[in-house]
Amino acid sequence: MKIEESEIVETNDYRVLIYPASRPFTSKESKVIAEKLYDFLGGWAAHGKPLSASFKIEKNQFIIIAVDEEKEMASGCSIDSLNGLMRELDSEFQLGLFDRMKASFLQNGEVKTMKLQDFRNALKNGEISHDIEVFDFSKSTYVAFLSDFLLPLRRSWAGIYVD
């Protein structure tokens, strides 16, 4: 189920798992990813108990999974099975979903992703404006995702790289 079509109320704090790709998805990739996620989440379970979960493809580059753990907690095994699906998608489309040494930011309305070292150097050398907004993939709750997934550079985790 997609987040847009679910009954998730934005004031509830659902567990969120974020899978950032290193590049935007093609329309074919988006379709396949959505179909596979829809099928997987429809049968996703923890210790035989169904999980109430939904997904969203954000900015055509980030896969967001939300789980209502008030109904049933996601277990290590259930997260492993989700990661298995994500690894299949990553391998099929070469998305870099598990590469955490990258930075994604919004510049002039466009999502850009760079290797972390290149991003740091570009900030220090003035090649990237300090007026950008930076994505934070560490958010683990839906409320944090809504409020702090995209922050101005100085308020983000990357603020340590500027004066």
C-alpha cells in the first residue's frame, strides 16, 4: 500500500525505513519498484503476524517504508526480508540503496547526489552553495521524516562542513 493511499494519520509516529538511491529512478524502474513493494508489503509479516505497512517513493529517488508498530512490531527477521527485497531491487537496477557514504541535497529544485567526500570538498571549495537543503536518511519515525527529512544545510547533519 502506498502512503498516499493509506490511512496513516500524520500525527502518529510510525517507524520509518529510508532507502536512498544514488540517482533518480526511470519511469520503468519506478513502476517495477512500486509493484514489487506493493506485493511484498501486502504479505509482510513478523513471526507470522501481518505488519501494517505502506510505502512512498519520495522525489523519485528515495524509497520510504512506514510500519505501524502499534499494531505489530517489525522483527529482525521481517526487516531482513525487507532488506532482501531492497537488495534485489538494488542489484537489478544498480541503485546504490545501501551505499551510506553519499550525500543528497536539493539545489535549484533538483535532487543531486554525490559521494560524501566529493560533497565535503565541493562545500569547502564553494562549488556548492551554502543555501542548499540536505536530505537526512537517518530519520526513523514518520513525524521526524515529515519535519526533518529535508533541512537547510546549516541545520542539517552536513552543517559541520560549513563555517
